[in-house]
Amino acid sequence: MGKYWLMVVVAAVFEVMWVAGLKHADSFWSWALTIIAIIISFGVLVYSGKKLPTSTVYAIFVGLGTAGTVISEMVLFGEPFSWTKVGLIALLLGGILGLKLVTPDHEEKPKREGEVA
């Protein structure tokens, strides 16, 4: 199961890249990379969502993407640093971690022929 949670983190990293791309892309190649990041991000998210609880996967994906986007804007693009933002990101990440800790890792067992869902 750890592999699928790692894939959620990878999807969130690509989310940060495409969100930054939507704001800062100004050439054909930067737009192309943004579109590729969107495809990879959602492709990996959908794949991991088939093996993990979808609602938790999506919440973690969005939370990590949000935190990563705010941090990258401050570090890479000159957005003003704010302790309030850092505190709220810490609160968000604490909620994400808590959600992950209370969500069981159940891999779906293949259904046998004739078995009802």
C-alpha cells in the first residue's frame, strides 16, 4: 500500500507544477510542460485512487497540492512570506496526516466469478 500513497504524493508534486504553470507559462514549451504535468498528475491520481479510498486520496492530493503551491509561490516566485500562511499550512498538513492515519489501508481483494459486489 505504501507505493500507492507515494504515488499520491507524486501526483501532488505534479499538481504544484501545473498550477504554477497556469500562472507563469508564457511560451509554447512552458504551456506544453504544464499540460504534460496535468496529464501526469491526474493519471497518477486516478491510478492510485483505484487502490486506495478515493475520498481520502483526493483530500490528501488537494491538501498537499495547496500547501506545495503556497510554499513554492513564496520560495520561487516572490510571494510575500507570512507566518500566518505557514501556520495555516502546518494546520492543513496536520489535518492531512491525521486523515491518513485514521484511514485503513485495505487493498481490494479480487472478486470471484459470480460473486456480488
